[in-house]
Amino acid sequence: MAGKVDRIQDPELRASLQAAQESLRKGDYRDVVQRSAEAFVELLRRRPELLQGQEGVRRVFMFPRLGVDLVVSPGSPPALKYERERFSFSEAVTYLEFATEQLLQAGA
């Protein structure tokens, strides 16, 4: 996955997911989830058109719901709602892979 993250064009978003990868190696799964989910939400804040139409609906429904909810309300920027503090390795990888794929698809 390191190669994929390195292909993210936006330096801030790329750095966030690179830090998430480092946290994954260190076993800090909460940090992986937080950095990955926040990178995805930052993309949506910068490019609100990504929430429009069928593709936008798909992005919202495909967001992993493994202890973090994506909150999308008309007239408000997207936000995250954490349901718990601890995450497993597989949950962390799921969020990291999701964010990486979404950022690459969006050309970020």
C-alpha cells in the first residue's frame, strides 16, 4: 500500500496517510483510523462536489462504519463521529485502504 499512498498528489493528504502507515507499523490503530478518516473528510470539505449525485451517495454509503460514522448534513461540512476509542488491526487497515483508494480516485 505504500506505493499507492505515494501516488497521492496533495502533499498534506499524502503526509497524513504516510503518518497513518507509520502508526500501523507501530500498532497505534486508533491513530491510523483517525488520520485516514480525517484525510477522507478533508478531501470532501475541499471538494464538496464529490458528495453530489450517485457517486456521492456511494461514497457516503461505502465509508467504513467500524466505530466511526461519517456525518453528512445539508448546509454543513462533513464531519466524523467516533463511537469508540479502540480499533483492531483489520479495522485500521480498512480505513487506511478506503481513504487511499478514495483520494486516488478523486485525483487528490
